[in-house]
Amino acid sequence: MFDKVLVANRGEIAVRVMRACEDLDVGTVAVYSDADKHSGHVRHADEAYNIGPARAADSYLDHEGVIEAAEKAGADAIHPGYGFLAENAEFAEKVENTEGITWVGPASQSMEQAGEKTKARKIMQAADVPIVPGTTDPVTTVEEVHEFGEEHGYPIAIKAEGGGGGRGMKVVRGPEEAAELLETAQREGEAYFDNDSVYLERYLENPRHIEVQILADQHGNVRHLGERDCSLQRRHQKVIEEGPSPALTDDLREQIGEAARRGADEANYYNAGTFEFLVEEDPDREPGELLGADTNFYFLEVNTRIQVEHTVTEELTGIDIVKWQLKVAAGEELDFSQDDVELEGHAVEYRINAENAANEFAPAQGGELETYDPPGGIGVRMDDALRQGDDLVTDYDSMIAKLIVHGGDREECLARSKRALREYDIEGIHTIIPFHLMMLENEEFVGGTHTTKYLDETLDELPTAEYQEQYGPESVGGAGKDEETVTREFTIEVNGKRFQVDLEESGVPQQAAQRPAPSGGGGSSSSGGGGSSPSVSADGEVVTAEMQGTILEVNVAEGDEVASGDVLLVLEAMKMENDVVAEFGGTVTEIAVEEGQSVNQGDPLVVLD
Ligand code: MV4
């Protein structure tokens, strides 16, 4: 086993990984950005290294910076968590090629293969795993799309070869739309994944999203740990995940699990991974009725990382997946057979996002956790990193914690969930706890008949605001910036050796505080490798980026008239799609960014007059 593992991540998942290390008596190393100096994962680790500015591209995504920190710390393995570098085959390969440091994950070659969607489809086909009817080679011409439509009918999904997770997919509803959408898909593929190659699938209108957890060692042992149902999503973002799926018979469950196992076997895959499937839903299915063995299911993609919702499977199987990731990476063999894997009861994970569901899930802009009192008791697991008194860090994604509830059956689990969510006391920031309580009284969710489309189609009709009113925080702080921090440099001497230290003092009077330099104004930009910051010159109110991320869509053009509430752009940050909305009506006088561009927090995006 390793001596010391560097966790190349932050927040709850970094703490989760460190806990597995501690259970194995392995030392832990944290890395952090300037925005995370006081974050929970830094407190939790044995030692911690600053790897750069808040902007993820300059810190958590900096390949060399992370590897250098591992070398400095004398770590002999790097665990990437999820997000950031977790599915970056190039980074994995760099770690593989670093003497003395092991990559905790699949072989970089497997990661590369999984990232190439037509390659993955071919492997699954070879393993007799059903794939969505479609092409296993890229298409380049509109004629090919038309031919596919004539043979299989419409709608058709055009997907980017390098895509995944809802990005780079276009739905063609008839032949007249094919030319334009083919071109858009190719352009977006090029902008987001450096790859304009696309392929075709029949588009399933209303599927369930079922994923199978795989664990495999480097000795050819592959186990599946059952499925998770992630059908409750909002704009491709999962909000609640559960297992086992409330919609499958044991027969169908077994078929999908075995298919995933065959696929992993065929690909010579090792470490943890998730095989995603679409399952064709029966629109007339009543609550309590289940999808049987004759139901169509199709392989979609492989995620080559530990996932946010791995906890659901851990609760059901009692298997510590992260611990096994470390053991398998160290060359150990799985010590349980497929028959040993038993699913007990029912588990549900609730993502605790610092967002206001009653305001289009707007992420919190700051604030302090004035109260943080998480639930406990039987069947309740909390994975988090924040503690009471912490300031919210808003530079990355908005998920601050996960509540995982386990019960003997789904009914007990949901009742226990209601109890735990009501017990959860957070003051100072909005979270989606009230939204979860609403879902626990929602007929579709409780009946288990919701599909991936449910939330996006019906959210507007749900009583989100009422639940927010009843269960939301009594107080919500502002930006939390009224207390400033001043850093002073000191030279100290310990046992005759000189050290330079930076002392931070918080709560100092305003006039003594140093204000951060305005960003985006040009001149002082120190961003490395990410291109230059946008700037604007037109008259009007400047709309700025609330967080670091990538521009997914620009929905307006210069000269457009917009109304208050109109979506100007879509900004993606840590896989979250965030609408940038006009706060007032006016004319768009300038657009400072284009699709595919990465921006810093505070960068100007659009000017409205
Ligand atoms: C599909 C599909 C229907 N038919 N492919 C979206 C995320 C990406 N991983 C693939 N996605 C989909 N692919 C075909 N051929 C529907 C979706 C989809 C979806 C999939 C999983 C979970 C939520 C979803 C929400 C909307 C669409």
C-alpha cells in the first residue's frame, strides 16, 4: 500500500478520499488554491500545498503544479476525485510517467478509449452489450444523416465524438433540420473538445438514466456493484440519485449489471468506473409496476472516475469503493466474488447545493455558514467538508455537501430522508434542502415514474417557492465580504533556522484592508495558458462572470433588445450550466466573449444599455 496520497481535488470529495486513506493508515496531502486557504479539505489533510490562484486553470487544473506538489510532499500516489483532472487522460499519462508516483484510476489508455465515443461503442458491441442504434464511425455529410433518418426514423441525436455529460448533443426532428444541426454539432465539438467529429444515434424521447458501478483489479477480476437511478435531473445536472432503481425488476437489473461487467472485461478496464445506460420507459407504467426483462436498454458512455453518487452504492453494498480504488491501484486483488455482492435495502443521495431553487437555482454569491448543524442518527451519512463559521467559497461548483440516507426499503428510506432533511439546519446561505423536501412529497418521484425529462418539463408548475419559504434559511448573508483579511509577512526563527511566514489577520477595520485589484480591466492579468481576459469599451452596465468557467452559449447579438430575465449566455463551471440572466431590460451594446471561451470570475461578458 502507498505511504502518502496526494488528493488533487477540494471540498467534500477530497475529504472523502482522505478518509479512505486514513482507514488504510496512509498519509494525506491536500492541494489548494488561493480561494481555498481555509477550506475543509486543507484542515483535514496531514499537510497541504498551495498550487496557485483561485482560477481552476491556474491551480487545480495545472498538471505540472499538481505533480510538483506531489513530488515536494514525497507522495507516492495521486487520487483525482471527480471533476477537475479526474478524466483527463493526458494528465493520467503524465502521472504514469512520473517515477515513484502511481495514478489512482484506470490506465490512461482506457481513459482515452472511453473518451472517444465511437471507439467505446465498438468495444461494447464486441462485448455483446446493446448500444443505441446508430453509427460506430463518424459521419461527415448531411446525406448520411438523411439516410439514417430514412432507415431508422426521426428524431436523431447527433453527438460529438469527444462529448459526454450532455454537451455536444443535437436532436434532429426532421430532414430539414439536419444540415444546420450537423454543422452546429461539429462546430461545438471543435470548440469544446478540439474534435469536430460526430456520430449518429436514434434519439430516445423519454428514457430512464441507469448507471452501473464497476470495480475491477489489474488481475482480470471485474465486479458490478449494482445500479443507480439518476433520472431526477435538471438541465443534465443530477439532483437526487438512488439505488436500486425503483423502476426495474431484478431480472432486468441483472441483465444491465452483467452487460456492464462484460463491457469492462472486454475493454481490459481496471479501477472504479461507471457504465451509463438509457432504459426505454413505458409511458403508461403505473407506480408499483416494474420494467421487465424484455425492456430495451442501451449503453451510453463510461465514466472513468469515482462519481459524486458512488456513496449510494457504498451504502447498499457495504463496500468502500474509494478504499478499493487505492488497493487496486496498489496492485491488490479484489477479495470478493460477484455472488458476494449483495444489495441491502434502499439508499438515496441528496446533493446539498448552495443554490436558491426558488430563484432558478441561482448559486449563492457568498455568505457565511452562520449555523451548520447536519443531521445524524440511524441510516444517515453526511459527506461534507464545511463547518459552522466557514465562509462559502464560490469560485467552483455549488455543491457543498451530500446527504445519503439508507433504509430497509424505499418507503423507510424516504421517510427517514424527510426526517434528516428537516433536521439539517443551515443558516446564512440558501441551499436546495427545501427543494428536496418538496420532491419527497412529489407524486412522480415518490411513485418512481419520473424520467430524465420530468424536472425540466414540470419544474415551473411545482410549488418551489412555498417550500423555500417554509424550510429555507431565516437569514441569508450578503456577499460576506464586509470582513477583510490582511496578510503580513514575518520572519521567524525556529531552532536556529529562518522561516518566512505569512500571517493572516481577519476582521481588521476597512480602512486598513487591501482591496483586491479589479479583474478584467486589462493590464494586470497574470493568467497563464488560458488566453487573455475579455475587456469591454461600450457604454452601459457591464454583466460580469459570477464564477470561473467556459462560455457554452451566447444567446444574444449586439443590438438585440432584451427584457429583464432573458438568458444572455450560458456559462459552464464544474459541469454546471449556469444561465447568465439580464437583470433589467435594454440593448446589448457589446459582447466581450464567444462560445468556447474560458473566463475568470469578474470578467466582463456583455454590456447592456
Ligand atoms: C441520449 C438521449 C436520448 N437518446 N441519447 C444526455 C447526456 C449524455 N450523456 C447523453 N444524453 C442523452 N443521450 C440518445 N440516443 C437522452 C439523453 C439525455 C439524458 C441522458 C441521461 C441523463 C439525462 C438526460 C437528459 C436529457 C437527455
